[in-house]
Amino acid sequence: MDKLEFPHVTAEEIRQIEMRAHELRAQAMASFLRSVGRGFASLPGKLSGLFARPRHA
């Protein structure tokens, strides 16, 4: 069995990885909050459309 070798990572590279991860988390949270906001904003229109439609026999 081959010996498992891990890459050597410097402290600066770790900081860069952490900064990128923080940025990606912030982007994901912003996208999630935007989609939730759009859902809430469209809710009154959906409800009014539900009651405004003519009823068919």
C-alpha cells in the first residue's frame, strides 16, 4: 500500500482559503435571502390571483 502524503500548505495559503470560503458562504446566504424575499414579495400576487379567477362549473 502506498504512503499517503498530504500537500504542504503555508499559513498564507490557509488564510486565502478561509477568505474564499467566507466569501462563498456570504454569496450563498445573499442568494438564499434574495430568493426568500422574492417568494414573500410574490405571495400577495399569488393570493389575489387565486381569489380573482372566475369559477368554472
